[in-house]
Amino acid sequence: MDFQHFYRKPPSKIKDKFEQHQLDNIGFIRQYPYSSRYNLVLNDDAAEKAIKKDLYLYKKCGGGTIVENSTHGLNRNIEFYKEVSEYSGVHVVAGTGFYIADLQADDTLHSTQEEMYELMLKEITEGCVDYPDVKAGFLGEIASVWPIKDFERRALRAAGEVQEQAGCGVSLHPHRDRAAPAAAARIYLEAGGRADKLVMSHLDRTLQDVEGLLEFAELGTYCQFDLFGTEVSYYQLCPDVDMPSDAQRLEMVRQLVNEGKTDRVLMSHDIHTKHRLIAYGGHGYSHIINNILPRMKSKGFSQKIIDRITIENPAEWLSMNKGVVKGVQKE
């Protein structure tokens, strides 16, 4: 994954603190993670070495599966998925689909909805175009900005059509505007996609008020809180939004549990920068297992609820409907 598109200039007084990662500047990078271009590259040799070590620990701590959300536009690297899976013993599930329009190559940007449909269906039923021996396990993350661009609308509609055909799980990345999650979900649902197979990502930074969160939850999608481990309140990509703490994320989860929606909750880390890896002073992929699950117990979440959120819900979302025919064609 290469996230340099989201680079932001650092404050002028500390602009010399972002060229390299070392102990005496990690505090600056944690505060302004998008001001270090090096931090935004997660597919160089150094990052891949760090990821392998991270996933080895994740497995040792009890982790079993990683859902990798890089799609077309984010330099998906399935060969590395296979390498890191074999090294660590962790299952890595590849996604298919399209990230935001601004990160697409010109030929992809002009793809029709039918072409998008055909590519995603092929990758999930036959094999990925860049690695034919591996099938994608879900659609996502399908990403959009605000207002949603035409390319992104085509991708959302195509995802809804593929989901209806293949019965797979789908993950959407909404923009930071609080109206974005519902708008993206509606486009997908109107195209035939099922709500109970849809994950709406990043709700911890998008729908922070209880009323808005519960209203969105009525759509029946999975509500995902996937920025666990991000404990800096200043959000560079949207300074008007205060990033919540892990404690506040757990309170959001509790709100849904109290409303009887435990089966609609997912949690994750959304690691997309070096500084969140252990080798770079971060929390790593095992943060939820090592730090959040014990905190959930101390806050009164039962083991049954914890298992539902962290084991059963992901398994049900990843499951595919039986009877999907290899190479099936859209009518």
C-alpha cells in the first residue's frame, strides 16, 4: 500500500522532524503521521520486514486472520500476502474493488460499470488479474470521497451487483462527512447488495454522536470501529474532527450492544502507515488482542459478547453463499 496521495505539509517550525523514523522524532510523527512521506509507504522492503515480524507476534498472541483492504488504486500486492501468510501462519484475505477516483490510472478511471462488475466478479470467483492462483475473499474496500464522484458511484453499484451474484462480503470506505456512510450504503443497496453482508468502515471518525450512529445502524450493515490504537485526537486529514480514544470507541461499541446490535459490530486497526507497526514504535496488529479485549472484560463486556464481535461476526461476514458457480456470467 502506498498512501502518499494523502501527504500533508508539517508545521513549519518542526518541518525537519519528518525525514526519518527514529526515537527522537517518533512523537512528532505520531502527532502528524501524514507529514512523513516515508511513513506513508507500506510496501517498501523496510515496511514488509516489519509487517512480517508484526504478524508473527499476532499469530503468537492468538490471531488467526487478517483482512487486507488494499484494492485497485492502492498498489495491492498479493504476492506479499502469500509470503507473509506462509511466514507467520496467519491467513490473509485479499480484497477486490476500487479505491477513490483520484488514485486510479486513466484507463481504470474510464471503466464502465459493467467492466467494473466483470473484474470484481472474476477476481472473486476465478482469480485475481495480477495473481490468478489467488481468489479475492471479499469486495473492498470500495472507497468514495464527498461528494461521491461518478467513478465511485459506478464502483458502488457494481459492488452491489457482484454481491447479489456471488454472496460475498463487502467493505465500504466512506468519506469523513457524516452524510457519507448512508449515501454510499444506499447506492450499494439500490444496486442489489445485501445490508447484512456490508461493512461500513471508519464509523469511529465519522459518526461520533450516539443518535447518528444508532440511526445508521438501523440500515442493518456491520458498523465497524477500525481505528483502534489511534490515540492522538488531532486528525490531520480532517482537523474539524476530534479522533476518539480507544476508551471512547468502546463506548460506541457499548451503545450498539445495549441496543441489541452486537451481531452488527466489528473492530479493527486500519493500519496503513509505518508508525503504527511495532518496529516503528506503534501498537501493531496484536493491539486489540493484547490491550482492548482485556479492557472490554474490565468494562463489563461478557466473553460471549467479545467472541461474537471478534470471532463470529467476522466469520459470518466473510462467508460466501453456497452454489456460486466459477465463471458465472451476469445475465
